[in-house]
Amino acid sequence: MHTVSNLVKVTIPSYLESLPIPDTLGGWFRLGVKDWLALIPPTLVIGGVSYYSYYSYQVIKKVRNGMAPINPSIRKDQPKVVDVIDIEDINGKQAFCRCWKSANWPICDGTHATHNMLSGDNTGPVVVKFRESK
Ligand code: FES
């Protein structure tokens, strides 16, 4: 714990104090190459933290607005996932995945139960029943 305390109270403030940040706008134009090189690491850290914060904010905003991707992994190399099933190929009934988590897409493999348990969701398959004509 002492190491973290020392880092926050001594090391980081000392490092920031040693940076060649000018007091005036004109001071930026008088910085030398060595000064600019010294400013690169903190600039990268600040840029990275800012970018990650902005990215996280955008993801959270999309999730809240219901705009997050539904499909986590199925055929992500394709622009659209489309399956055509011939009703003649369904023998009796068939459950089709609607949770996008099945390893046997588009057939439901029951993975929705784990997803529902972990997330509190209530997704389930659509079951197509084939009824023979009379
Ligand atoms: S596995 Fe997706 S709905 Fe069953």
C-alpha cells in the first residue's frame, strides 16, 4: 500500500512538475526538441485514456439506446446473416435460435438458457412445427 501511496503522492507529482510545460502560449514556440520528446509519453497516456473513455461512453450509450450489436460472433465476415430453410427439411418441429449465441446457428442448441441465467434476459428460440396437410 505504501508503494501506491508513494506513487500517487510523490512520484507522479514530481514527474508532472518536471515536464517542460510553458506558462504562456508563446512558451510553446520556444520549446526545444528535447522538451517536445519529454512531452510525448504523457501526451500518449492522456490521449489513450481520453480515447478509451470516449469509446466506453459510446458503447454504454449504444447499449442504453438498444443500438449495441446483437450478433456477438456468427459470420461476422458477412454483411448480413441470412438463412433459408426449406420447410420440407423440417421433420416434425425445429427450434431456431433468436439469442445469437448458438454454436449450431441457426438451430437452437440451448445456449439461451445460460445467457438468460447470467444476464437476466428472457430470450428463447422460435419453434417451427411442420403440420402435414390433410
Ligand atoms: S441457443 Fe439461441 S435461442 Fe436457443
